[in-house]
Amino acid sequence: MTTPRQGGWRLQVHEVLPSTSDLCRSLAADGEAEGLAVLALRQTQGRGSRGRDWQSPAGNFYASMLLRPQERARDAGQWSLLAGVALADALAALLPHPAALRLKWPNDVLLGGAKLAGILVDSAAAPDGSLDWLVIGIGVNLAVAPGVPGRTVAALADVVVPPAPQDFAVRLLAALDHWRQIKAQHGFAAIRDAWLARAPDIGTAMGFRAGERVLSGAFAGLGPDGTLLLQTTQGVRAYSTGEVLT
């Protein structure tokens, strides 16, 4: 394990961990200061969204970042969108055709319509309703694309020679710093605009799972707080949780 600094980040590099996010969550609960980034070259118990396993072979990217933003706990989901914008920027600089990258609400990066990367945000609230801590977990298929049931998947290696995970960490942390500063200076609206620039076109047909219900509609943008707007036969509905299916 090494801990070189990357900008304002304290970067830990581990050969193997059960889960980078689980380690960051534990350290956050113990009072670790913000600005810690944990990178594992391999995970044995990686976690995806909605309790899914995240397969973690060597050569891909697995990292989690600990932050303590002075914000409302109910706005924690906005950081998934911010991380998506930062991750897309870090990836776009490596691609011959950056427009092939698109964002899928709330936590995926797609390459040519196939899943390239995922984001998982964990958080805890303080008694006054503010955020105590926030952990952003990011997995990127740099070298290989493990299968995901029901999904097409992609790896960066499909189109370019991928960077080593440690080198990609430097790019990503710089992009996260940039967008954190944008959010601090201009608010979430700037993040929303940047996310929409890589989103599906307004009116794109979309399936959506909200709890036990599966809905059909069309993408209608994002609300001011980052909620998904879905055009349905009953009008435009806003969702703060759920899963885009198509």
C-alpha cells in the first residue's frame, strides 16, 4: 500500500481488497478526514447498485473517494451525477471519438450504448440533516468487460490501449476536483447542464423501474435537484430513485 498525494487527495493503492467502498465507509465512520481515495487493483466483494455484485478482475479500475461536503443529506444523489460528469471527462480524453460516451441516469457511463462504468454513492446523515460523509465508488472496465445479466458491456480496451489503473486514478481525481469546484462556485445547475450534455436526447423512449412498477415513457430531462423526469401518458413525472431499463 502506498499513499502518494494526487492534488488534494491522499491516494491509497492496495493489491487486493474486499471492497474499496466498504473500507472507505468504515474509515469515514471512524472520523477519517475527507480527501481520501482508495484504489484496489482487485476486489473480492465488489458492490454494484441495488445490491448487485461487481465483478472485479485485475486490469480494471476500482476506487472509492471519501468526501464531507457541507450540504443537505437529501442531496447526496447529486454527487452521483457529478461523478458521472467527471468520469466521462476523464474517459473522453482517452478516446478517438468522445461523443460515443453517454451518461445513463443516475450512475452509469456508456460507450456506444454498452455499459463501460458504474458509480455507487454511499452516505450518512448527521443529526441536523446535513451530510456527515459521502463515499463515491467507481468501477471502470479498462481492460476487460465482465458480463452483466441483461446488459451489453464494453471495455476501454475495445477501442484504445487502456491506461494502468493508477494512471487513470490521477486523471479521475483531477476531474473530480474540477467539478467539485464548479459545484461550489456555481451550484448544482452547472453539474446538471454538463450531465445533460451527455444524456439521451429529450424524447428518447425509456423504460423505468420504480419499486415494483415498470413504466414506459420518454426522457424529459432532469429536475433542478437532479431527479429524473419521465414523460408518461399521465404527464411528466419526477423520480429521485429507480432504474432506467432502456
